[in-house]
Amino acid sequence: MNLPVLKAADFASNQDIRWCPGCGDYSILAQMKKVLPELGVPREKIVFISGIGCSSRFPYYMNTYGMHSIHGRAPTFATGLKSTRPDLMVWVITGDGDALSIGGNHFIHVLRRNLDVNIVLFNNRIYGLTKGQYSPTSLEGQITKSTPMGVIDHPLNPLSLALAAEATFVARSIDAHVTHLGEVLKRAAQHKGTSLVEVYQNCNVFNDGAMAYAQEKSQRAENVIELEHGKPMIFGKNRDKGIRLIGTKLEVVSLKDTAIDDLLIHDERESNPSIQMMLARMRYPDMPEPIGVLRAVEGVSTYDDQINHQVELAKAQRGMGDLQSLINSGDTWVVS
Amino acid sequence: MTKILSEAASGKTVHTVSGITVRLCGDSGDGMQLLGTQLTNTSALAGNDVATFPDFPAEIRAPRGTRAGVSGFQVQFASDKIFTPGDVLDALVVMNPAAMVTNIADLRKGGILIANEDGFNDKEYKLAKVESNPLEADIIQQSYRLFKVPMTKLTRDAVSALGLGNKEAERCKNFFAMGLVYWMFGRSLEPTLRFINDKFAKKLPEVAKANEAALRAGWAYGETTEAFGVSYQVEAAKLAPGKYRNIMGNQALAWGLIAASKLSGKELFYGTYPITPASDILHELTRYKNFGVRTFQAEDEIAAAGATIGASFGGCMGVTASSGPGIALKAEAMGLGVMLELPMIVINVQRGGPSTGLPTKTEQSDLLQAMFARNGEAPLPILAPRSPGDCFAIAIEAWRIAVECMTPVMILSDGYIANGSEPWRIPDLDSMPKIMVSHPEGTDDFSKPFLPYERDENLARPWAVPGTPGLMHRLGGLEKEDRTGNVSYDPDNHQHMVNTRARKVSEIADRVPPQDVFGNPTGDILVVSWGGTYGSCHTAVQRCQQDGLAVTHAHVRYMNPLPSNLGELLRSFKTVLVPELNSGQLRMLMRSKYLVDCIGFNKVKGKPFSVHELVDAIKSHVSAPEVVTDSEESLRHRAG
């Protein structure tokens, strides 16, 4: 049988896209439409579930099944859906406010359950849809609509939070770094277990350039390090700097006076997340920020596998349930 | 009528009575709940009609011996059809002073008071905050037939041969009390002996032997001790022919949900979060994985609701349950369910509110929450079971409506029904009508776009399940254009959708049975009740009818939409009395909808209605003087 070969255009829905011109979301959408055909999954088997926010308009623009749910709660719908329909490929589309503020609790629990879904977190460090309030990832001192004297919160790092929740796949990419983004999304889809991808996304209306150090091509090489499993950690326009683990600290070193062999080798498969935690904490301008796959541990049982396994096991051990027998069981009596 | 059945050589008398109401009270650790459920089961197996009312303290372990730690179990068993666990006690068994002082007021004059003498000492008086031994008060000696039994000592004696320590022996004293109570009320030991064997014989044979010894010792004590001159007998009741079992409300709900899943060919997904008094539904359902039941204990109430909706989206039978505070949390998700127009069930096992309220006490004060506690115009159907056994049928009916109309449906149960039990005629599942469910089929034809909000004659949209080729669509909480399901802010469309969602629910009234009544369809007083008050209201109306009053009882099960003939019914009576365990919620709904000035009889004490107070309330609204007999005694003559 000849299966249809799908193209990016096949995944476009008939809805006009309403994001602001110049929004980073367009890029993420484009990469998703490029990646999905490569996964060999028919469109009807794919579901996008979102919460609330600019990010969360995403499902309307995909010609798959989709649910635009309620603020912060997308992981909960995904949990019910994937647990009962493990045959579906489920994506959760969320944002920094949706996932880390109101949705923080569900974020933690879907990750620790290792539900086999893919979470794409559009991090623009602001609340865009509601027009410019600060978010849990906004920087201290940032002036926003709701913080005219500057943010006084300490920001949350979604990757650190995910690692603390024992997530089995943790990655970061950048809206403007399109090839990289596509590759990371593909790897996320291929991982069995919860895959978290944080995407630096530019909100050009309310927080333009907040991550220019990473998004601008001219600045990226010096401020971002692209992780590759099994390779030494090298960055810089001239690939002349590296990361070294000295004692319990990571340090930026120059390859002029440090041998490549002494550099930290990235190990995404290490089940102990300690080093991966340290990578997640690398922050501009003190350190280059890591992108790519920080952690990818396979073979950890998933929630959807386990919940269905227990049902099958119960059936095997006790036979298919017979409700009439059940309600007839125990102490009964007959009135004639 | 009292019938003196026999006089044994020892001078014992057996009286036959039509029913007995017993309450068993002790400290939380004294095993009163076990004693109560055993007595209930035994009585049901003997063919009596039974009704129960367990009364737990809210704390897991309140300080031993205190009033807060008193745990009670009340059961009425009768040879007539009964509907309540009894207003007033014929017998009260108390294991310590705290149990006695908190319950003695409910024992009728001349009633039987059995006390564990060994539980009444200085230490216990202090814990119960009484000055001295309450059993020795003159009023007690004069008002009741008091039996002081050294239960702890006698239990220890009975099990001493088995080599158990004092502490372990003491734990069997509830079985001693059981034996004595069984003798006194002519109960068979057999079912409890079977229970002891099933539960303990394999793993803890010493415990099994000890419990059996204690049980028999209690029985023997009653039989041989001269102090116990009289015992009672309650004959089997004439229930409708069939096979029966005892059932508790939460258990019936769980089984009803499984039945609904079977009848509709859908797998059951139950998403929930532990909360009193709904947790037992989870405990029950989680045992039935081999029925394909997937239970999900979520991280919070909102996640439970979300997962349930996700499961329904995927084509399962999604159910979530909670109590008042949890339903409050689920409100936003329920509103989304209304917008998504997906079938699901939300169960509220109501308890005393507001806020944390009284977790282990019953109330029915969440009706308006069920009706209105969502933003916007977000109507959904609401059903309320009337008794433990009715929970089974309600679960099936709720799912039938949910899939027929593609809507969340609420079930309003309460703590009284959830933990109460009654005999239940076991249905034949094969003869029950199936619940029809259909999903649109996949297609290769992309020329015709799928319309996820096209409606059928019930105004239900198609349940197109992810995985179906060609039917890809996006659902969401934003208002949507009718038929296409695209996001729409068009003013006329919004009005149309609001109207349509309202009509979808209100037109259910055309397809469900009209309101039935107990009594004449016209008259002086119509008593309208709902939920767990059925038993007391029915019994009260029955008594008033026997006293010659033109009173009729209508017990509503369809709370939203209200039955199509209810308005006409209300207008056929001079007075409409609405007894509720809230401050007047159904009353408010009916007054608003029908413009009939219904009168409320409201009690919010965390306790069910007594038949007595309802009879008084009904009679207080009678316009003409009627001959009134002593309502407490009019139905049944009790011994002694």
C-alpha cells in the first residue's frame, strides 16, 4: 500500500494566523510543520493540546486534532488522553506563564510521571496575550506593565525545575535558530517519555530583544553553547573557548591554555542529573547558555505504559471482570 | 403488636417487634463501625429491611476517650419497609462515658442502655469531661433500662485460654458487644462467624479464634445472665421478590459507573483526588482494573477534572468525583467541558460546608453551586440519587444523558447516602437497555470539511475521536461558530450559541420521565424534596397520610432540567413545603422558575431530618384542624 507522503503544507489548517507580525511563534510553527512529516505519523494520530497564551493559539494552526484548553492545565488533559489513547502522539504547547506560573504544579507532575508526551514551552519572558505583565522567567529589575519599578521576584529556570522533577528529556532551542530547532523537536518526538523543549521565543511587541544575545546570529556564537552528546563542550565564534568542570564548578576556559581533553564532555544519557543541573544554571552574561539536548535518558517507564500494563496484568491474573458476578457476590438473600 | 413468644425454663421472654433502632457508640478505636456493619449485614440476611447511618468523627484519631473521638453507628432493622435509620433509639450501646454523654439524649424513655462497665472509670471521666460516673445519675436509672456489663474483663476471660495479651484481648471487646447485641435482638451468629473466618483465619488465626470466642461469650452472657430477662425478635420484611444484597451509596455509584461503561461499550476512566466523603469511590473502582477501569489519582482536583476531559476527548467514559471544596476547584474545567461539549460525569458527594466545613457530616447545600458556579451561562444537567441503592441507577442515567447530549452531567450525592446502606434488589444487567453511542467514521474525502459543531435532534454535536482519519478539528474554550467550530466573536453567533447550549439542557426534560408523586396529584400540602432526604420525607408524609392529611410527596431526581410537569404539580396544592438540608436552594430555583411561593423547612446542622420534625413541620401548615395521633408511635408499636 502506498502511504501518502506528507509535506509541511499538509499540516497547515485553514485558519488565518493571528500572531503579531515578527513574532517568534511563526518560526516554531514552521519548524513543527517541517518536522512532523518526517516522523511518519499520520495527521489524525497527532494531537496538540495547549493552555492559554499566545503560544497556546498554536493548535488552531495545525491540521491535526487539537484542544485549546485552560490556563496552565494542558498537561492534565494530555495525561487523561495519553493514558487512555497511548496510540496517539500528543504534544503540549505552553508558555512561560502558562507552564511555570499557574501551571507549575501540573508541569512538575507530568514530568515526574514521565508521560510519553512532548512539551514545547515558548519562553518569551513576558505575558504577551494579556499585554505585557511580567512572568516567572522575567529578569529581576525588568520594567513591565505590572512592575513599573522593576520585577522583584527571582526568576524560575524551567530546565532546572524539569531536572528536579526527574524529567527524562530536557532540551532548549531558539526560535530564530531554525535548523537547530527542527532537530531538537524531532529528537523530542523520538524520545519515549516526557520530552521538555524550552524555546527562546521573541515577543517583539512586549519584550523585544530580551534574548537577543542568543537569538541574534551575530551574538549567538559567543553567548550560546550547542551541546552534543559525547563531544567536548566548545563554543565561541572561533571555537576557541570551552567549559571545564573544576571541582564542583563549571568554568569557561580558553583553548589557548586548556587542552580539549580537559574539557567537560557532554553526557546527555547520564541518569544522575547533577552535571545536567549545572549546565541548566549556566546564564548569560557569566556563562554561555546551553542549547540542544541537556538530558535524554531512555528506558524509564512511562505513566501511560504503566497504567495500561496494570489493567492488562489484572485481566491476566483475575480474568475479564464480570459485573453480574460481582454484584451477585458476597452475602445475598432471596425474597420469593 | 407485642407477641410474647416463649418463656424458657430460665424465665426468659422473647418479644416480637416490628423494628428496632440501635446505635453503637464508642471511642474511634473501639470497632463500632465494624460492629454496626456486621449487625446490618446479619439483619439484612435475615430478611429485615435495614437502613443505616454511620457517624464518624472528622479526625483520624482524636484523643482517646474524648467526646471528639466518639464514633457511632446507627441501624434500624424492621419487618416493615423502612426508609430511615430511625429517629429515636430503642437501644444504645456505649463503650465509654464520652460515648454515653454525647448520645444519651437520642435514647427514648424506657429504652435499653447497655454500657461497658469497664470503660467507666476516673480516667475516662476526666477525658470525657464529666464529674463522675454518668451511669449513676438518678435520671439515667429512672428513665432507661440500664445494663452494666464488664465487657473488657469478660472478653479477656473469654480469650485468655488463647494466650493473647491484654491489649490484644481488649481489641476483641467489640465482638463481645456484638454477641450480646445479637442475642438480645435474635440475630444469627452465622454471617459474622463467616466474616471472621474469611477475614482472619488465614493470615491471623489467633485473632480469628479470639474474635470468635469473644462473640460467643457475648452471646452466652446474654443468654445465661439473669439480668437479661427479655430478648427481641424482628421478622423478615415483605420486600418485592428478587435477589438482594446490602449496598452502600458510594459502592453503588462505583458499580453503576461500571455498569454504564458496559452498557455503552466504553472504557471507564476515573480521575479523582482523595476527599471525604468521596474517596471510597476511588478505593472501590481501583480494585476493578480487570474490568478495564483506569483510575488516576491526580495531583489536585483540577488535574483530576482535566484528565477526565482528556479521556473523554479520546473517546472514553470520563468520570471525576469530589465533594464541595473540590467541586469549587473544578469549576473552570467544568465550564470548559460545557464549551467543548464532551460527555463526562462529575460527582459531588456533598458534605457540610462552607469551605472545609464538616467533612464527615451530611448536607445538601451545593445545589446552587452545581447550577451556577461557572463563569458565563454554562448550564449542565444535574441528577440527585435518593438513597444508597438509587446511586446505581443514577450513574447509568447520568452517562446516558451525557452521551445523548454531549455534555458534562453532575450527580449530587451526599455523605448520608454515600456511607449509608440498604437492601438492594440486584438487577439483571442483560435485560437493561443499552446506552447508544456513535462516533463519526473516518473519511478520505477532504472536499467536505468536517463540522465538529453540527448538531443532531438532541442538539448534540458529533463525538469525533482523535485517530479518526479525515475528521481533524480543534476544540477549545473560546466561543465558537456554530457548526464549523471556528473561533468566533460574532455577536449574533454568541447569542445563538448561548441559547443553543441552554436549549440542549432544557429539552432533556422532554425525554425523561415526568415527576411522580406518592399520594394524590392534588391536595393541601405538597412536600417537595430531593437527594438523601427521601427516606425521612417519605416516612413523614406516609405518617401524615395515615393521620388523614391531604399531603403528597414529590421527590425530585432530575434537578436540572426540572421535570416538565413540576410547575403544574406545584400549582395543584395549597401549600408547597420544601424540606432541605440547606438554607433553601431547591426552593429558590422553583420559586424563580414557577413563580410559586414555596415554603422552606430548612435545617443545616450536619444531621439528617428526623421523621418527627418533618411531621411537625407538615402539620404546622395544615389549615384545618385534624385529628392528630402521637406520630412517633403511630406506625409501629415497640416493645417494652
